[in-house]
Amino acid sequence: MDRVISTQLAVAAGNSKALTIVASSAFVLTGVVTTFLGPILPTLASRWALSDSQGGYFLATQFLGSILGVSISSMLLPRRGFRFSIALSYCLMAAGVGGLIVEQWRLALLGTLTFGIGLGVAIPSTNLLISTVNPEHRASALSILNFCWGLGAVLAPLALIFFARWDHARPFVPALSGFLLLSVLGLILSPDGPPHTEERPSSAGEEPPSKSFIAALGGMFFLYVAIEASVGGWIATLAQREAAGTGPGWALAPMYFWAGLLGGRGTAPIVLRRVHERTLALTSLAVACSGICILILSSHLHWINVAGVVTGWGLAAVFPITIALLSNFPMMEKQIAGPMFGLAGLGGTIMPWLVGVISTASRSLQKGLMAPLLAALLLFCLHALTNRSIGSAHKFSTQKPAGDPD
């Protein structure tokens, strides 16, 4: 009997490992899908003669879809499990991305909503899968997953440059849809993973967080994704306008931003060995504010690229620190993690759209970027004010779910 049980456990572990490998590899594509709309937006705007406010609808619609997807994943996972949920999310992404080649921009918005929903299902489901099947090595497993997402975010602009000779969207969009469908096939052929999610026990004597702290934490989620989505979504358009007539090099501007974000997250664990997490959060936000200021004042492509790296590097450690605040309160994580990620998606919905509205009204995209700068300053204040609310007994963990509801 013991031998049978051991064999069953070994098979289950092997199945989970295989599904983990497939899901982590496919997660590169979520990085591409999350971020490619920014560098492809100038091409779409030119094709349909869109104003900045109309272009902002695409960025807002993507994150609105992600909010819906997060809600769907919370209902889908307990009923159908990881493999079905993740495979369905990649089907939605493939269909939605393919919708960008239609002739009417309003129909393309429907496609954007569809792949946004796919992202909203894929990102929490994959993170939860990796966390569940790696209980003893959660941080390292999630770090690998996060690296996969960041790799996709960096590759998206490079792929668009490669396809630029054929008109950006036309060849790129079907190719991306094809890779997404291949991921679905891989997930279908992979063995079943764990049947349900893991419950975290609450600590004895743990005090619930105050309502003011929960409200501040919700503000942090909202503002962080609002800033990341605005800068990542509009930097290519800004670069294109400042580099008019100098070739397609402007399309690399988002790559510098995401490369800065990826590099910063790679070095954050090393920095945290010497610097307290709350100090790092405030310092990082100060760097991000400086980067956005450079972006607003820039009039040359070179400085826009520099600003992208600085802003990405500054934002890199902020979201992991914010996520870690949830893990310090297991009961809070269980009760309000969903709404927190919903607020994050709401920030990504509202702020990029607001940038487009301000840009159209003022006829200056750089004035529109004042909105994420003010958001970064407010986020700095929230982190500074909540430092006293975080007891010294709550130890920081660098573990974070990967893919911002970007």
C-alpha cells in the first residue's frame, strides 16, 4: 500500500512539474501580449486616423478586460482546475490579438477586450499554479516565471522592429496568434496539475490590518499599475513623434522601459540584503519620478530611451514590495487579494485613457504624461505615510506574482 501511495505521489509531482514547465514557457507570451499594444499603437492610430483620446481607448479596454478576467479566474479555477483555465486564457488571447487586423477600429476594441480577459485569467492562474506546486521553493519558482514575463515584454518591441518591413501589424498579429494557439496545444497535451489551490493557514494571534491601511494598499495597487501602463503604453507614440523622419528606431522605446523594469527586478533581491524594503520603495519611486520628468521634458529620441530605462528601473521594486504586504497578512490575502488586483486593473484602465484625453485637449502628449507623474508622487506619499503602519514583525519577502494587470 505504501508503495502504491508513493507511486501516486511521484506521478502527481511529475505531472505538476510538466505542467509548470509548459505554463512557464507559455508565460513569455503573456509578457508580449501585455505590452505589445504600446509599440503597435502608432501603427494602428495611423491606419484608422485615431486621435490620442481614441488611441487611449485601446489601452483602457485591455485593462478593463483584465479586470473581468480576474473575476472569471476566481470562479473558473475551483471548478475546472489549472490546465483548463490557462488553456482557455490563451485561446482568448489568440482570438483577441487576431481581432486587431479587422478594418473597423471599434471592432478591434472588441478584440482588445478579449485578449485583456485572457490576460486576466492567465496571470493569476499561472501564478497560483506555480505557487501551489512549489511550496518549498515558491520565491525561486515565481522569480523564474517573472523573468519569463519580462523576457516577453522586452521581446515585443524587437519583434515589431523585425516585422516593420511588412507594415508592423499585418504579419506580427497572425504570428503572435499562432504562437498562442501552439501554447494551447502544449497545455492540452500536458498532464493534469494539482486539483485545487492551496490554503494558507493564518498565524495565531495575528492582528487584522486597519481599514486605513487596507485603503492605502488599494491605492498603491491602483496607482502602480496606472503608472506602469501609462508609461509603457504611450512611450512609443511619444518617441515616434519626437523622432519623425529618422526611421523605425522609435519602436524600440518600450523595450528600454521594459528592460529597465526587468533589470531592476533582477537586482532588487541583492539590494534588499543591505537596504530595508520600505527605504528601497521610496528611493525607487524617487528614481521613477525623475525618469518621468525626463520623459516629459525630452525632445530627442536618445533622452526618451534614457528616461524609459530610468523609469522602468525605478518602478521595478515597487510592485513586489506592494505584493509582499499582502503575504504578511494571510487572512487579508484570502479576503481581499481579488479586489486589490481588480483595483490594479482599474488603474491600468483609467490612467492611459486619461493621458490620451489630456494629450488631445492640450495637443501635447508630454502634458498628458503629467498624469502618471502626479500618480507617482501620490504613490510615494502613500508609501511614506504607511511606513508606520507596517510593524517591524512583518518580514519582507521578495516573492511576487508575475505580469502587472499591464
